Amino acid sequence: MKTAFITGITGQDGSYLAESLLGKGYLVHGLIRRASTFNTHRIDHLYTDPHDSDPRLFLHYGDLTDSSRLTTLLERIAPDEVYHLAAQSHVRVSFDEPEFTGDVTGLGTTRILEAIRATEIPARFYQASSSEMFGSTPPPQDESSLFRPRSPYAAAKVYAYWMARNYREAYDMFAVNGILFNHESPRRGETFVSRKISMAAARIAAGQQGVLYLGNIDARRDWGYAKEYVEAMWLMLQTDQPDDFVVATGTSYSVRDFLSFAFEHVGLEWEKYVRFDARYLRPTDVDDLVGGPTKAWSVLGWKAQTLVPELARLMVDADVARLT
């Protein structure tokens, strides 16, 4: 039985990954931040009381800014695989909190890598990289494309990417970068544009909301389904040699397209309900991100199955169900 350690286990990707790994027979340990309220709703269906027999999911308090705690946990758990998903991951917020974003999203990765190195645990390490690292580089973007980050979040992710590669090359560590393009689901955080749209469509159709305020709706992204993308994470750590992979659908849709698919699904014309709000604009934006996933197809045997039209509909359906 393999043991996995997941940072960011309570997030969208972490919850799907934990679900998948438990299904594969893993013991799963997750890092959660201490707070006065519980934020485990995405994994509550997976959790078993540790007093019960044969629990396989364990949660530990800790923080990416606390290197001593990370080292202690890794030494005690001795995982076979480490999936580092936690970050300050909201691009717009990173402009407001650039120092915090750099500390958590950038240096947090270094702290985990150093903890693995210092404890000499032969764990395989997955770093959650981001398509935002490509920034203004023209699409399609693949593993050979230049990084031109256009946000503090993206810059922090570039730093983390190179640190993972540095530890791979300097210490012969099995460290991989999964450069995931936008991936959404009904578990997406409510401040992200895809989920804001799906919730608004459901609420407006139910008469519980009047309008939806958005920023740039002409930005184009390569959106996929998070539940499928976590399988690619696992596959990267099963290869013979560590490497870096772009994970994407290879398709491009605008925010305007996502609006159209979501609102049409509940019989509404989005133009009647969407209003522009400049507060949601970024100081510097990324116009178009489209992944080139050929390497993931050929090496990992992974290919996205769910594209934006279906993704928008399944997210709206989930938000409609939450209202009933």
C-alpha cells in the first residue's frame, strides 16, 4: 500500500486527487491550515473517524510558511509520493498581495523540496505548475514555450517550477512539473470566473440573483475538467524518469463563450444579466492560453475527455442541484 501526502487537499484539485488515490488503495495524508472554522466540505465524504477501524485518510495541521512543521510531518509520514497543490492561487488577488503570494506560492515549494531533501525520504514529488506562467507567449503553448508571466502569481509559479527542476538536477530527486491549463468543476472556488458564472446562471434562473458582474469577458482560455486532470498528476509520478508535462485540452474558448453555454443551459440570454465591473480587471492580463498536450498524450496516455460546452453544463447542473 502506497502512501501519498497532499498539500491543498481541501481545494478543488486536492479533493479529486484524494478521491482518486483512495480508490487506488493509497493511504492519503493531507495538509490543512488551522482555522476557527472547518473548511473540509470538499473531502467530508471521504473522511473516516480515526477512531474507527482501518482509516486511510489523515489530516494534519500545518502551513507552507512553516518549514520545521513540514519537515517534521514528512519525516513522520514518510510518503512514497508528495503532491504539492497548495498555493495562493487567485491571479487577481496576487496583485493585491504580491508578497504573500510569493512567500506561499513560490517559497512554499522550496520549503517542501528542502524538507524532502533534508529527511532523505525517497518520495516522488509533483509540483502544480500553471499555464499562467506562459503569460504573453503566443499560443499554442507547450513544454518548449517561453515563460513570460504577467502576474505575481504567475511569477511565483515560474520560481517554483525552476526550483523543482533544480532539485531534480542537483539532488537526483524524482520531481516533476505538471503545467496544468485552466481546469474547473463544481468544486471550483466561488471567486473564480467559471464558478461565478455557473452559480449566477443557477441563481438567476431560480430568481435568487439579478445580475452578474464580470471584468474582461474576451479573454480566452483552454478549460478542462479538474476530475480528469488529477489523473494526469498521478500518471506523471508513475513514469520511469521524471519530466515536465503540459496538461490541457488543446481547445480555446472565451469567457463570453462560457457565459453563453452556461446561461443557455437554463434557458437564459446572458447579455440581459451580465454587467461590466472594472474592479475585476487585472493590471496586466493574459489574452489567450491554449495548451499543446501532445507529450501528455504520447508519454502518459492521457487525453482530456470533457470540453467547455459539457463542462459549463455540468457545473450549472451542480449549482442548480445545490439550490433545491
